[in-house]
Amino acid sequence: MNTPQFTVVKDRKAPVQAMRCSGTSFWRDLFESMQVGDWFVLSKADLHRVKISAGKYLRGRYRCYMNTEVAGTWVFTKIK
């Protein structure tokens, strides 16, 4: 069995990460910045993605319903 060989570097700092990996989410940041009563319009293409994220970060503190003024769009409202 081959055992992987690693070299531990102790004489210098590790390189900086190339990608952001801070655990932040666009949707969490957006939902936290919204006040109760704030709303936005979304298309059918984004509906599933927004509802999944809202379920995770808002946990029932939102309402998403079909827009009666513009066909094919939905209104997302923060209610609590």
C-alpha cells in the first residue's frame, strides 16, 4: 500500500486562499438586510432557488405569491 508523503513547512506562512470561503451566502445577506414588509419581484426561473434559500434562512418568516399585475412573476415579502 502506498503511503502519501507530505512535507510540513514551518519556516514561512501558508499561501493566501484563492477563493472566498467565509461561509457567507448572497441569500442570507439579502434576507438579513430586509426589514419586515420589504419585498421584491422575481421571475419563474428564480422561484425555486429563492424559496429553497428562504426556507433555510427565514424559516417561515416570508410569503411568496403570484404577482397579479405582471404575468409570470412572483412577489417575495418578509413578514416577520
